[in-house]
Amino acid sequence: MNKNQLQQHDREHLLHPFTDFSDLGKQGTRVITSAEGAYITDIDGHTMLDGMSGLWCCNLGYSRREISEAIYEQLNKLPFYNSFFQCTTVPSIELADLLAEVTPAHMNNVFFTGSGSEANDTNLRIIRRYWDLKEQPKKRIVISRKNAYHGSTIGGASLGGMSGMHKQFQGLDYIEHIQQPYWFGEGGDMSPEEFGVHAARSLDEKIQELGPDNVAAFIAEPIQGAGGVIIPPETYWPEVKKVLDQYDILLVMDEVIFGFGRTGEWFGADYYGMKPDLMTFAKAVTNGYFPLGGTMVSDRVADVIKAKGGEFTHGYTYSAHPAACMAGIATLNILREEKIIETVRDTTGPYLAKRWAELADHPIVGEARSLGLVGALELVKDKGSRARFDDQCTAGGVCRDMSIKNGLVMRATGDTMIIAPPLILTTEQIDELVEKAHRALDDTARAMA
């Protein structure tokens, strides 16, 4: 089929996630046909630097034959077997071992799922089971943050704090939400340092409001990804740690986006010096080559679930899928052997920070922030007041389209432009990314004038 035929069949049969179908029907889909390294190519032959690593997942880019060959060999040897009923496979054991090595030292057990959404649903089940076994059944409430993203299942979407999602389903009634640490959007006249403490104290206030004996856990991304790459002020996580240390509640860190090197450390928890009880992962664990997610479980929690016995009545058909686990093994081996994460920490992360910060001088950029290989630009009409161009946040959509036109994939979250490029980017490719982003900003400024 040619491009027009493909787009027509797409309109007729394919329901896309997070899509306005009326708008899609008018514009037609962008058909991606190939990829190599850090670049993707569409059906028109237009090649773009992928500033979003697919969907935050292709940290090693698109040309790692070691991963695809590992999947192929496993499919020929044992394409599937389940991990129910005291069964297992060699790849699932080996990947569990590797994950225990690279995650924080107190996390030595993993529950495999097919996605981050499933892993966060699993977290809810583990949290409930843990407190029941601890004979504290009143501990039921889970606190999350506004504008957080934790998946699209009913459990994951309830944990998330995105109002647009909550309008379209009935969320779980034992999940509460507190302020996000978004200084640019909500900090007002406070300094970033003051606002970081202020946002963290909202957790303490919510715990006091609900009663510490009723709160089971707090879940948070180390940096809010889909919410707009909201990098918390430096004072935020230390203050959260102080709050958590006062109470007997679990900390769940959702590392689906920031795990496996994005910050220049293996996990965001490592970067911020946190010690989670549960840690959600997915996406980059297989470089996006095969669906796989999971929950790393701390010794504190795992020991209770194992020692106090009884069946944990939870699982998925594809938990610990052998081919997915082989993809994970190959991916982690590349990250370690090629010292990808160390390069982000020592070379490319600092270089992106330097080049990305230059974009703050652009007339329509209110803030340019980055950490490791992730960044955001706040689009504004007026720098002083931080005023947006309009209430509909149309500038973001315009800038996204201008970015594609200039050969760069950037994502728009409202009027915030975000990037999370592959960790294999060279300094020369970072220069290319920043230059293309600057051209997209120029085109946006002209279009919005």
C-alpha cells in the first residue's frame, strides 16, 4: 500500500493511544518505516533525530543487533513458558540476578510484568498484601502527586494525577494527590529552594490530614516525565526523605522513564539518594525491543511476603516472558560493558546541560532545564510574567510540528517542549539537536506572532 492507502486503513481500523481521533482523521498518521542509531525515517523519506528515544525507551538507539539476535535465539529455543505454579525459565532467573546487581543494594527481588502500568498495578497489590501480613489493615491510602503519570490501567491511571485522564474514568477511592514540585509553573515568588521545601511539606500535611495509621505508601517519579520533565528543586527530595522517616509508610519510586541511565546514574533513586521500598521499571530495560516491566521489591517488603506465607494471588500470563528477559539481559550487558551510563554522567549529560541552557536566551523560552539526557523548554509569550501565548497552550503543538519539519522529534506537553534522546548521543549529535531545536523555536515565534 502507498502512503495514502496506509493512512486510510489506519483511520478505518486502528485506535491509537492518547489521540484525538477527529484531529487524526483530518491530518493522517505519520508512518515511520525505519530507524538507525538515533534517527528514525518516515514513509516520505524524511529522517529525524529522535529526541524522545521512541517513547522514552530506546536508550541505546535502534541498531543493536545483540538485542534482536538474543530475542531471535530465545524464540527458536523456547518461545514461551509461564512462571506460574512453581515454574520458571533460565532467562528469567538470569535477568532477575542482573537486576539485583544494578538496582540499590537493598532490592534483591523482582516481580516481572509486561509494562510499567501493570507494574504499578502490581505495586498496589503488594502494598495491600504487605500491610495485611503486618496486621495493619487500616493502612490502605496511597498518596501520589498531581500531574504525575503512572500508567493507563485503572490502577495506574488512578495513581497518576492527570486531570484529563481522570475525567474519563472513575478512579480508585483510596488514592490521594498532593502538589507537584513544579517551580516554574507553581512556584510564584518563592525561590526554587523555598518552593522545593514547600512542595515536600505538602506530603506531611496530607499524611497528617489522613492520619498516619491510614497511609500505606507514597508513590512518585524521581522526575515527572510525561508531566513535562519537572525536575524538582534540589531541596525537594531531601525534605521528602525527612517526612518519610517520621512515618511508617512505604516509598514507591516509579523509574519507568528514568531508570537505566537517564540521569547519569542507574536509577533516579541513586541520583537523589533515596531508598525506595518498591521500584517500578519498564521501557529501557529491553531498549524498547520487547515489552517488559516489573517491580523491584526491597528486602523489607519481600521478607514479609515470603516469610508469612500463603499464596500471592496475582500475576500475568507474560510475567517473565523468556524472550523479553533475554532482551533485558542483552540490554543491561551493553549498558555495563560499554559504560553508557558513565558517559552520560561524565560527558554527554554535562555537555547537554551547557548547550541546552543556551536556549533560555530565546525570546519565547521562559526556562530551559535539563538533567542527564533529559530536558525541557517552557514556551512563553512574556518572560517576566511567565505568561503563555493562550489558554489552549497552542504554542506547544506548533513547536512540535516545527521541530518535526526541522528534522527533530520533540514532544509537547502543553506549552512545555521535552526531550529524552538516546543515551548513545555524541556531543556532535547534541549540537545537532540544539541547533534544530533553535530553528524550531524561531519558526514557532514567527507562527505565533
